[in-house]
Amino acid sequence: MKPSTPCPATPMPDQALLGALSPVLDPGSPAAFNESARALADAEITPYLAHWERQGSVPRSLFEAMGRAGVFGIGVPVEHGGLGLDLAHGISFVRAVMREPAAGVCTSLSVLTHLVAPLLSRHGTPGQRERWLRPVLAGRCVASVALTEPGGGSDLVRSVATTARPEPDGWLLQGEKTFITNAPLADVLLVLARTTPGTSALGLTLFLVPADLPGIVVTPLATAGLRASPTGRVSFEDCRLPREAVLGRPGLAMVLLAGILPEERLAIAAGALACARWALERTAHMLGASDQAMPELAWWDAEIEAAETFVDAAAERIGGPQDQLDAALAKTTGARLAQRVVQECARLSGPGAYRDDEPVPAMSSALRDVRVLSVYGGSCETVRDTAAAEILRGALTPAQGPPTTSQAAPTAP
Ligand SMILES: Cc1cc2nc3c(=O)[nH]c(=O)nc-3n(C[C@H](O)[C@H](O)[C@H](O)COP(=O)(O)OP(=O)(O)OC[C@H]3O[C@@H](n4cnc5c(N)ncnc54)[C@H](O)[C@@H]3O)c2cc1C
């Protein structure tokens, strides 16, 4: 569980000083981008990681630093204030952050980089972009995506019980969301609510909801993994929203989500695999080249490499007819492989891997974190079943060509 107080023994580098000197992302070339992303993670994340893990949350100043560096605009077109880069760059950033197993930090940042900023850019009105996208990109506005409810997150169409009732001057929001990343720090929540009674996928709408609206209560949740990522439950009681709170069009939330969640799933897969790679390299270093476990480690290395290659190929063809299936396969295989590799590396590392009181309890936090990576973004089993159904459908109807997954149901981040 998250401890509620910071560990006073953790020495904190001078954040203000480092912030002033901090690198920014260099969009010049893939190599320059990668180098700048690593430099940024080294300066702004790695020194504070253990402290944030113990504290149970990243600070707001992290979002400001990442905003200054351009992180939230990686996938946002230049004309909307972003860097105008493709998903490969977003994934490269995730890998840079995950060179240390910073899965909690990565999760909190990814909500903005891979979900909120692109959604606002693609579907926001000029007014919404001005009010929300600009401050999100600058790191002045922390955002959450609130889809999951106490009744579930994988099958959103069936589980969303939060309602937004049309009123003469807007909407009345009522309901509860849970396991919402960044909620305790959030300035704005992207909330999924049912606007048409029944169970139609076209009866759900996304709303931009300022977190300080009367009727909103955020309760922090302590989580066993991703400790640096603040998580919360959010309730909405008679929350009055203006008409312009709708993102996109009423009823089209699942269409908007289907367009973005594959990108997030690929980022989760990349993060999980980076965590596995970190564990592997740490274990190999610890055991030494002559250890009898080396052939096993070499084989896991090859498996990680293959899974990473699939993620990269999927990122390159994102937006095509295969992207839902690609993302489901990458997420399921990547998260599961990472879980297995980290667990095995912990076993080979001996009892020290399970200690939680080292200055940086890295292997123990990697163990906790990889487990969660197979739950959020849609649990591996539900995502696997969706992918399997699509593959079988394609195999059973060869006359209709290769399988596509345009109907695959999106699940919560
Ligand atoms: C740390 C954390 C952060 C999160 N952040 C967010 C967020 O920011 N916003 C948001 O909206 N949501 C968030 N979530 C919620 C998350 O997206 C959902 O919990 C996830 O999609 C799983 O949904 P579910 O709870 O419906 O579980 P289910 O998919 O119903 O799964 C429950 C269990 O049943 C198992 N299961 C399901 N189907 C099968 C099957 N066919 N065979 C075998 N086993 C099966 C699963 O493996 C799982 O163990 C977060 C969750 C966590 C843990």
C-alpha cells in the first residue's frame, strides 16, 4: 500500500536548479529525439524516482517540467502547439523513461501524452483546444481519463452506469469512476458517461469536466503497484456541465476511444517490455557472464527483442485496418512476457529482489508494476479474447480477406 508520508531519509536533489537546466525534446531526428528523451529522464525523473515511489505520487512540478520539454505534444500537430511527431517517437519516450523501472511515472505522463492531448487535438473545438489543450501541452493542467467504474472497465459499453442527462442549458452528470490515474492531482477529467438510456455503444459520450466543479469528490486510492502514479476514485453528484463540455459529438465516445486506445496499448506494451529489459540487464550484470543461467537470459532477450519488433511494426502501421488487433496482440503478449521475465529475474536475483527498503527498491517495484501493466488498458484476458475472436473470424471467412478489428470494443486505459 502507498505510505502516506514521504520518506525523510531520501536525499532530494535541488529540483529548482535541475529544472532550470533541464533538457527539452529534440524533434530533429529519431536519434536526436532518443538522446534528448534519455537526457530528460535522467535529469527530471531518475533522481526523484525513489522519493515519489515512497511518497505515493509524482508532484505537479513533474508535469510542468515535462510540459516545458514538449512531452505532452509529441503526437500533437505543430499547428496545435505540439511537436508533430509519430507514435514511434511516443514509444521512444516511453522506453527512455523506463530505462529505470519508472512505470508509475510513465503511466501518469502517458495519460496526457497518449490519450488526452491527441484526443483534444483531434476532436476538440477551437475553444476546447484553447482552454484545455494549450495548458495540458504546457504542463500547467494535469488531466485524467475517467472511464472505469466500480462495475468494470474492460467492457465499457456494458459497465458504464454514470449518466449525463440533457438539460436545457447543458448536462447533469451523475455517477462514480474508480482507479483513475492522476485523479488526485487532476485539473480536468475526461469522463465517459451514458447519454442515451440502454446499452447501445452509440449512447456514450465523452465530457471535459473541470475537477473543481461543485459535486465532484476525489478520493485517493492506495495501490500496490505504480506507486508513483496518483490514483483515485471520483464521484459526481448533480454536476452541472455546459453544452460545450462534450468532446466530439454526443453518442460517439466509443468511436473516439477506438481511434486512440490502440496507441495507448502499444505504449503500455513498450513500457512493459522496457521494464523486462531493465530486469534482464540488471540480472545478467549481477550474475556475470559465466553463470549457468545465461543461456536462459539470452533466450528471454530474444523474446523481448521479437516483441519489441512487433510493437515497432505495429506503431508504424497505426491508423490502418489492423491497428486494433495489433495493439491487442502487442499488449497481451508484451505485458505477459514482461511479467514472466521480471518474475524469473527476481528469482535468479535471490531474496534481495524482494526487499523493499533499499535506497531504490527497483526489482521489488518492477515486480509489482508489471503485474498492473497486464490489467490496465484492458485486462490481458479480455484483450486476448477480443483478438482471438477477430483472428478466428478472419480464419473462418477467408473470402472476406484478412481479419480486421474495426468492431473491437475499446476498454479503459
Ligand atoms: C493502477 C491502475 C490504473 C488505472 N487507470 C485507469 C484510468 O486512468 N482510467 C480508467 O478509466 N481506468 C483505469 N484503470 C482501470 C483499468 O483500465 C481496468 O481495471 C481494466 O480495464 C480492467 O477492467 P475490469 O476491472 O473490468 O476487469 P476485467 O477485464 O473484468 O478483469 C477482471 C479479472 O478477470 C479476468 N478475466 C476477464 N476475462 C477473462 C477471461 N475471459 N478469462 C480469464 N480471465 C478473465 C482478468 O484477467 C482480471 O483478472 C486503472 C487500473 C489500475 C489497476
